[in-house]
Amino acid sequence: MSGIPEGEAGAALRALLTDSVVGLAVWDTGLRCVWVNDALERYDGIARERRLGRRPRESLTGDTGELEALVRRVLATGRCVTGREYRVPTAPDSRRDRAFSASFVRLHDDGGHILGVCMLMLVVTDRRWAGDRLAVVSEAGTRVGTTLDVMRTAQELADFTVPLIADYVTVDLTEAVRLGEEPLDRLGRSQGRVPKFRRAGRASVHAGSPESLWLNGEVVYVPETSPFMQVLSSGRPLLHPVLDPSHEAWLADDPARAAKIREFGMHSLLILPIHARGVLLGVAVFVRTSNPTPFDDNDRLLAEELVARAALSLDNARRYTREHNTALALQRSLLPRRVHGGTAMEVAARYLPADAEEGVGGDWFDVIGLPGGRLALVVGDVVGHGVNAAATMGRLGMAIRTLADLDLPPGEVLTRLDRTFIRLTEDEEEGGGEVATMSATCVYAAYDPATRTCALALAGHPPPAVVHRGGDCSFPDLPHGLPLGVGLLPFPTAELELPAGSLLALFTDGLVEERDQDIEVGLRRVGRALTRGASSLEDLGTAVIGTLPATPPPDDVTLLLARGL
């Protein structure tokens, strides 16, 4: 430090130890680490006490044996090595490491005596990906958008881009996207207010993302004069190479964010709108702290490609959420809110929707009054999921109510319902619509309280369970018939005797079918639950549903219980 006063030299060395962005380590002639600064620990996560006194193979990461051989060669020859790649895993399960550039120089004292070897480590700028951008974007396709969940997709985007592009990344989505609703073409002020955003993803080189003012799912404050609002309003990216909070007027209205910027040394900012199919879904924010290199156009281009790919996944997830919510609302609106058995029977129903990942199914149930004080009990299941299945279920439900008014035998009711279903399918085909459901099952039962008999017919549907007053449960051997939509054979009508106090349980296959299990296992499970008794049919229905192996189940579950009065 020739020419520098001794006091200033000491201050400079202290700054090199604590404030430098260059990672430094020194090994003596015995290859023992004798000096290391704070930056190196920040970069590779190895604490100073684990490094001092140890050889390179014990105090570095990655190809430690090769690095030690390199240090030994520099010590022996005096020829420095520059630009040697030094990779640090970002997480134990990460498939991409963080890359640094390491240089090795032999040190001498004033007399020319060899002191050891110094390693200088710098963060490699993300321009290293310029020649391999296609591979990076391709890898993003396997790691971002793995589910039809908007929040998870946003988090995957944040995880993938840290530290690839930035040291800290947030993804905020409009409330409309999270709920599966239609976003706006341009996000500006809405009725005098800034649209609501929620944090959907955040990632950082620091554990727990302490830079973030909001947790995932929380509403994010967006100042009207901020660059975030500028990007959302214009739909164009904003590259802010140098971020200086003392010169950013908008931060005067956002002191909490300004404090975070200063605390973590945020010095470069890149904000990208999240576009998909002509609409804006939200905003992705990239920040550099530990990496001293400002963002440039190369960084922006790579980030735009990654965000564009993620945006398509986000929009697909949004559309799926919207369709699923629509189908669920449609299905629930078509199912009866309450069922009444009048003076003929005490009835209770339970419906449990399918798991969200499988979509909404076409289960339905109904209780219909017939002439002469009799009662019709109906349970059906349209094959398929989504809006089409729910809509078809609604049409069949209305059709069977119309047919019930004709007071036909159950077999004839199902025969006519089969014809109706075939016509519905043909109409969809002729109209050019997508036919997503081609069959359905149904059980139609007509109970006569005067004779205590129940006439019923099955269209490819599971047989009902009968619990007699003594507590025995059986599943009568009845003609199953073919599912609706086949149109080949009529549906035979069978008759059961239901003495006073007998219980009839109609259900869909979701109640008894289990993956990797024979259906008999599910039937026995349901039979045992039905015979345990309960204070009311409502409680009994809850108890039977409670025996399901998984909740929510992989398929819709419907249970209709009826006991003669």
C-alpha cells in the first residue's frame, strides 16, 4: 500500500474484509487458509471458522480436488489463473448452480519471498446465458407451470429466476387472475382506486425472503406514482439499472419499501408486465443486491422470455380455475338445496365434490313426489368432468322430473331418459360442439308407502343398499342395465319389499370405488357404516361419508338415504 497513510491503509483493509463485493481468501505455502473476507462467505455459504486453517479441498465447494491442485500449481509456478468457473449450489435439490468467476494469484512480500496464494471471486453476470438462452428457456418449461395452480406457478417462476437473473424476485397477480376471472386489457386506475394485487411468488438469495414486505397471498400496496404502476398502466417493461432511493421521489410515499431497499442494498431494478393472450395478468419484479452488476438489455431479454413462458402457464391455470368454478357453481345450482320425503319417507342427502385437480363431475340426486302419495328417488352420474358434465347433469335432471310426472314404471322412465340423452348428444355433434360426455348412469326408484314396496331400475349404476330393521345390510342382486347413451336394450324394473323401519341407500360409485381395491371392499365399508346406527339420517349420512379413504375424494360422491315412515 505504498503512498497510502498507515491509518487509511488499515481502514481500506477493513473495508476489503467487510464491505467488498469481491470474495477473497488467502492460503499460505502449506495450503492452509489464513485469511478470508465476508463476501466469500455470502457467496458460497461457508463460514469463516470452517475455512481458516483448512486446505482448499476442505474450505471450498464444487470440484474441490481440482481447485486444490490449481492452487498448488499457482503456488509452484507463479503463473496466475483467471476466470476459472466456481459453482455454488443454490439449494440441496436445485438443478442449477450459481456461477462465479475465480482468479488465483501468488503473493510475495517486499523481499520477494512467497507468502501463499490469493483467490479473488466475482459474481458472473447473467450474460453468461446469452449463448445458451434456448437451453435456459427450455429448462424453464420443465420447472415453471407444472400444475394448474396460479399461485404455485408464480412461485415456480420466482424460484427459477433466483439467482439466475436476480437476487430477489417477486410475482404479483391481480385478484381477477387468482380467482380465475377475466383480467383487464390494461391495468390502470379503476373507479378512482388502484386494482388489487396479491403476492403470488417470492424468492431470494436470503432464506425466507426477508426483503419482502408481504407474504404470499397477502394484498400488495402499489403506489400510484411508482414504477410498478407505470409498467402496469403501459404494459411495457421498465429497466432501472441504477436504483438510488435518495433520488426516487415515489419512495417518499412508500417508506417501508424504501427502508428495505436501503437495508438490503437493492441497487438495480427490472420490472416486467406479465402478458398472456393480449391481457395483463400481473407484474414480475427483479432486484439485484449481492450481484454488483446492474441489469442490462441482455438480462431484460432473458427475463422477458422466461416471464412470457410463465405467463402462458398462468393464463392456462386462470382459465382452468374459471371453468372449474363455473362448473362447480352450475352443478350446485342444479342440485336441490333440501330434499323432502313428505309423508312417505324420511330422507337425507349428502354430496361431496371431487378433488379440484380432477375437476367437477356430473353427480346429481333428486326426490320427486308422485301421484297417490308415492315418492321417486333418483341418483345419477354423468361420465366426465367440467362444465359439459355439469350442464348435461342439469339437462338429465330436468328431463327425469318431466318423465316422473308421467307416472311410468322405473324401467320405462330410464328407457325414455336414455333416448333423451342420445338426442342431446346428437344435437351437440350436429352443432359442432365438443362432446365431452358420452354416457351416464342412473338409479330410479319409486316407493309406495301403502304397500311398503319399492320398484326400481338401474342404468349401469351401483345397486342400492338395504338396511332392515334388525340391522342387517344387503346389496340386492338386481339387473344393472346398460349406461344411458347406449340405446340397445330396455331397462328392466325390479321390486323390493321395504318393511317398516327399513332404510334404502342410493349412491354413486364415488362412494364405494377405491384405487387399487376391488369394489367389494368399498361396499363392505359402506355396509358396516350403515348398520352402526345414528340419531338421525343426517348424522348417518355424515358418518358414511366419513368412512371415505380420502377427503376430498378423487370422484364426486353422492349419497341419498330414505326410510319409510
